[in-house]
Amino acid sequence: MKYVGICALFCLHYQLYRIDDKRQLKAIWDVYKKIPIVHLCGNVSWIASKFLLEKIPQLARLLDKKALQAVEQQRIQYLQNKESSLTK
């Protein structure tokens, strides 16, 4: 849940000051490798990459298409691993 708060604070900071902090953005963006999806409550999940791209559209110009595809692939792989670990 702290990761959700950090992403929200980063977006708020960007909206208030319009400062591109690429080092901090890279640190937040690279967390998807460990946590691609955050379970909030019940059947509600939160995806940081979609949130950041929605709230900071200028982020898309900083990232190349390979980085965006890597995020999608990592999310799919993570969900497949979680699904296979469920007991049937």
C-alpha cells in the first residue's frame, strides 16, 4: 500500500510543480518488475504503470515502446504465475 501512496505523491508533485525528476521516475517505474499489480480490496486491483501513464501523459514520451511492452509482458507473466499457484 505504501507503493500506491508513493505513486500518488509523485503524480501530485508533478501536477503542482511540473518538474521532470527522471531519476525518481525511473526508481518508481522499475518497481513493476517486483510488483506489477497491487491488490487493494476485494476484487479491486491497481496497476501502477497505467496509473502513471494516465495521470502523467508526458511520461509516454520519456519511455520507449519496448519499455511499455516489457511492463505488459511482466504483468501477464506475474498473473500466470499466480494463477498456476492456486490450488485447484
